[in-house]
Amino acid sequence: MSNTGTFPGTAAGPAGPPVDKGLPVLDLFFDASRLSHALGRPARADRMRHKPGVSAVARLQDGQDTPQWIAAYHPSAVEKAEKILHRSRQWSTGASRVVQIGMPGFPGYQVLTGPLQMDGKLHKPLAHFTRSGLPGGMAGSRILNYNPFRRVVFTVGTDTGELVCKATSTPFPGTAALLVRLGGAGVPVVPECLPEALPPGIPRSRSLRYYPWFGMGHLGSPGESTATRLTELTHETGRALARLHSLGPLPGAQAMQGSPAARLSASVRHHARLAPALAARLDRIHGRLQPVVDINSGQTLIHGDFSADQVLVDGTRIRLIDFDRCSHGRGASDLGSFAAVELLAAAAGAGRPSLTAALLEGYRSTGQPVSDAEVVAWTAFHLLGRLHEPFRNCRDHWHQEMADRLATIEQIL
């Protein structure tokens, strides 16, 4: 353990009162200037998960070669921090150690930061690579995606080619059988590698899953593709999604966590607690969407989290990936999910045209029916599900950004 710096000033963030009165040190996550001062290098936090009044963990973006995380704990939860610190003292040295940030004026609170290897939940599955005998363990791996204390996706080099490994904080039943069924039905997917097919020395665990490397990018960032090629790829994506939806309910899909109606109600409650000034507007949107998401007929197999970055691209070929949330529901839900992310990308300055129209053209060219009204409603549903992202990404003006997103939902409805 080491102490790299202290959190200057008071707990009150730029907007005045603490972000979380029960966890006042959380304001450090929302102030990149003070966070950078405390760490001694430019840094900002994003992808936060927050238990009000108890704890928070986020990804730390600080230009380091190894992904970093930052976590804050209320005095009632410091045993979790102590476990991380104890593990760091036992296992790590130098740059791999967990750092404790001093919090003067907040006795008993703990703020820690550390590298991926010391992730409070992922250290166990990742330790398999240290013990595997692979040269350098994870050295040379490229980190493709990192959600602290939950999931990391990275490359693994082998003599027979590069693999992509997905490590999760808890064992996952996997989607290997489902992907085999989808591939056999003509849906373009990347299969999950079966344990017996893995090269020698590759760690095996119920928390580790492997896939062959495919492509040179994803549909949302397709590299050098021309506008015409991008439209063609998006048409093909729409046709592939229609093929998925044509399969109807299929054994092997994970059960959705709560019906769409229940998720809608939970989302409204959550966002109203987070931003009480928006509560009345949220209630009105709830009333508009409830009749649509309550429709239980026409259930089919859906991706569950569909967007352009879930479509890998290699020349003229595409592959749909990340079926962890695959479940049964209305096909328009996937289309709305895609459209919602496209709207947010445009608002953030994606630098490319929206792909939604081309996706719908490809989808409808198969004869798969879907109405504009239902796609719009599901777009609003998925935008609402992402309403808290400015807060989750520790944005300075997250209140206003949430209000702006809510205005977008009101406009499209």
C-alpha cells in the first residue's frame, strides 16, 4: 500500500452540495481537476457503479498502460477496502500496488485506486494467467473493454492466432450452445471456443470465456469503409437481425431480469431518486410507454443489448457479438436499442451519419414486420434506460445532461 496524495478542499463539488451526502468523498470522482491533483497526473473517472451512501467504483482514465480503477467506501464498508489493501500488500509491488488517497476531514472513509490486476472482483479469474505459464501472463494483451469489479475483455496471443478473452467477476453459464444454434440457423455470430479446443496453456475457468479474433473494427467504427460500404454493411446487419428474430423463442436464451414493464417502472423510480426535479416529466413518459412495453404477444429471440458496436466488421462480412443479455421479447426492442445508441452517438459528435435508417431498410427487406411507432417507443424506452449515463460517467454537469436526454425522449414521443 502507498499514499500518493490527498483530496484537496471540501467535499462540496462544483455544483455545491455533495453528490451523495452519505458518501461525500464521492465528489472526488466528479472533479477531474482535484482528482488529477490528488493522483499527481491527469485523470478522470467514468463507468461508475454506485451504492448510495455505501460505496462506489469507477474506471480511472489516466493514460496508464494498464487499466486502473478507483473505489470509495463509507466507514461502514471499510472491511472491503481493507481486504483489497491486504491483498495488495501480499501480492503486488511497485506500480502494481493499490494506492490509498488521503481524505483529510473525512475520518473513516477510504478511497483506493489500483491496476487491473488488483481489481477487487476480477483478481481471481485474472490470477489464472499468472499461474498459467504463458510468457508474461497477460503481458502483451490489449484491453478491449473494462468495467471495474465486473468484466474485462482482452486479447490473448497463441501460436495458432489471437483469441479474445472475456473475464467476469462471477461464473457465467456461457453462450456456447446458443451461439452454435444461432450459427446453424444462419445468424452470423462469432462462436465461443469450447474448452477442449483451446490451445495448451490457456487458462480454463467458469469465469473465463474465449472467442476467435474476427475483423478489423465494429460497425460504429468501421475504419476506412466508405459511406456506400457502411450502408451496405448496415443493410446486412438489419437482415442478420431479422434472421435472429425469425427464430422465435429458443431454448438456451437467458431469462430477462424482469419484464420490460417492470424495468420501465424501476428505471423511472431510479432516475427520479437521482434527479428529483425530473420526477413529474419521468412519470408522464412512463404513462406514454407503459402500453407499448406491456405487449406480450409476438415474443421472439432478441439480442437484448443491440448497437453498432455489437457488430464486428471484416471487409464485407459482419458478425453479431455479445449475446450475454439474449432473451425473449419484442423484435422492435433490438431496433429501438440500436436507434437509441445512434441518437446518443450523434449528440456526442460521432463524426459519421446515423445508421438507423439503413438498419431498418435491411431489416424490412426480409419481410420481417415492424411499425415505425413501435420502434420509436422502444427507442424512447432504451434512451430512458441510459438516462443516468452522465451520472455514471461522472460528468460535471450530469444534472443538465440528464435533463437534455429527457428532452430528447419527449421530443421523439
